[in-house]
Amino acid sequence: MRTHSQCIVLGAVAVVLAFGLTMANAQGVPGVDPNKCLAGKTKCVNEKVAGLLKCRENCQKNPAKCGGAQTACEDKVKTKFDGGTKGVAKSCFGKLEAKSGKGNPKKDCTTTGDLAAMEAKVDACVADVVAELEGIAGPTLTPTPVRTPTPVITATPGGGGQANVSFTVNASAEQVQAFKVEVGYPTAKGSFTGSADTTACTTDDADIFLPNDNDSGTLILVASQVEGALVFPVVINCAFDQAGGQTLAAGDLTPDVVEVSDTDGNPLDPGTISVDPAVS
């Protein structure tokens, strides 16, 4: 039995501070004073959790709604939460933060710049719940991230076996504190070792690192410093399980920088970050 759940951590107010996110100095105490932004963000998180679980429920009821159908369902839920191609400003959090800082304590947000961190927590929470219900063993979550070196893996000649995948992340601006990257990959060639919060990716270059592979062609990578800026380059190493007869190439991987924030919690242009994949 797991001693902690990803969802327990998600529900704790302390998770905001754990990511080093900027406090907006809003007025009001949760449970005592009304705060529409805080309530709105809680609703955003609640709706995403419920939406993703509904997509999985549909798959469980009808296998025809698994695979691509489930991915399409999840994409709609995610787009509503993070703004999709329209950007952070159109995200559930972004719309609430746009009304903050105008001197109205009922609308001032208690935190800003926390979209990527909370989205990763939601994804991990849902993956944890699904794994528990479907009888898939999962890890015990510990409060402090423990860095472990990525084992050296040798790719099998002629395809199959495991390959080492590295992502070298660079920034063209200073004071970058956090970033979120989604990496597309061809499932016909395999998938990253592990799943959800057990994905076999590590880095020594960030205080907080959350890899998450949905096993449907998208690997999510979130990195953040608790205090101050990240020091670039940030190098992330992952293990990839190649399908029989298949060999993964760097060109098969399509990194998409979704969100970047600075040390003040302000969003930065995603173009600030570049990601170079390599396969060995």
C-alpha cells in the first residue's frame, strides 16, 4: 500500500511553496475571507482532474474509446486548462490572473505563475489514481525529490531494446525559474521507460523535476528551481523502450515548449527556451 498519494500532495496548500512559486500578496485568508481567484483556480484544477478521469472512464466502459479517442478527449480537457495553442493568457489560470493586481482583494490571486507546476501535479494525480484502480503498482511518494542517476543503457543494434535519450535545454534569457516541455514521439517505435510519475527520466540541473509519459505519444517534462533561476544548459536523460525491429532517431522527437516563467512568476515567451534531443 502506498503511504502517500499524488493527489494528497496536490490537495495540500504547501505544494505552491514547494515549487518556489511567486506569492502575489493578495488579501484574504482561505476559509475566512472570500477570494474569487483562489476559488477559480481550485475549480480549474477540479475540472481538469474530473475531465481526465472521465476520459479514462469512457475507455474503461468501451475499448473503442481508448487509444486515439482517449487522447482526443484528454486534449480537449488539457486545452481548456492550459490554453492550448492560444497560450497561457487564454488558460483557466491566465484568465483569473488577468483580473488580479488591481486593488480588489476579492479578485487578487494568492499565487501567480503556477500553471505548469499545478498542471504537472494534476496529471500525476490522475495517473496515480488510474494506476491504483487498475491494479498497476506505483511508487511511494516522498516529500523531497531524490535524484538518482540514469543507468547507462546500450541500444540494441538493428532495433528493439532500450535507447538513451537526452534533452539539452538552453535559454536565451536570464532569470528563468521554470519551464514545461511536451515532447511528441512515435508510439510505433516504442515509448519512454515507465509511465506517469514513474517515467525513467532524471536531471541533476533542477531542484524540482517532474517527468510524465502518458504512453500515448507525449512526454511531459517540468523543471523548476525552488529559489532563483535555473542554470543552463539543463540536461535531461531518459530511457526509451524501442519496439521490436525499431530504432528511435533524434528526428522522431518533437519538443514543444509550452510554458516558461521567470523568478518573479511572470510568463516568458516560450521561444526563450530551446530543446535539442539526442539518441544514443
